[in-house]
Amino acid sequence: MREIKYQAWLHDEKKMVNVAAINLFDRFIQYYDTTNCKDDAEIFELLREPPNADCPFERCELMQYTGLKDRNGKLIYEGDLCQKDNVLYEVRWVENCAKFGVKVIKSDSVLIRGCTFPIQQYLKDGSLECVLEVIGNIYENLEMLEVEK
């Protein structure tokens, strides 16, 4: 069974958080704010309690876990920026195919820039591990999205 996880970009705070709960009725997420934790022991204690922070949907962007890991074992979320062989990709949900894909953001080949490919074609044989490497995301690494003309 596929693991369902989300992370969220908080617009006002300009930071990424792991989502602990989603309230669809009242339209907000809950997460653990570890900003004031001094060490791992304090974080551990905090995680034993219910989430201590929330954010309405209007002030955040939810990004779903794809169920895949990159070549270094890092979880891949929509909105992540990945690379392979000097090609930069953005992980996104492809609505008309109902699956995750990768859009080519930067490439030496003009022919494939802007094209979106199924993420499955980047999987290692018989596994849920990609040959891609996560190097950032579209919120924290805007400079990577600038395309040379």
C-alpha cells in the first residue's frame, strides 16, 4: 500500500513543514513547529503531543509524497526539483494522466524543454527508487527555475 504523506510550503513564514494532519472540513493543516526546540530531546518530547501549529489552506501549498525515493534515498514530493545528467526537472501531478510526472525545466536540448514525462520511466528496474536526485524545490530554490534564453 502506498504511503500517504504531505509537506507544505508556508507562504508567510517562507518555510517547508511536514504535515501532521489535514482538516478538510475547516480547511487547514496541522504541523509541529520545532523552532523553539533547543535539541533533539526537546523535538522528541514535542512529537509525543498533538501538533502545536496550524495554517489555513489559503496560506500554504500542499505537496504530496509520490511514493518514490531518489537515488540517495530521499523522499520525492511534488514540487521537488530533481536532476540527472545536467537536466533539471520539476516533479508535478499530471492531471490528464492522473499520475506524477517530471517536467523538463533546463536542458541542453531545446527539443525537450517544457516537456513532461512519466516519472515511472526514471525508476530503477523493479524498485520504487528513481535515478533522479532531489536538489531542491520550487519554493525554496526559485533561482533554479530561471531558464536561460
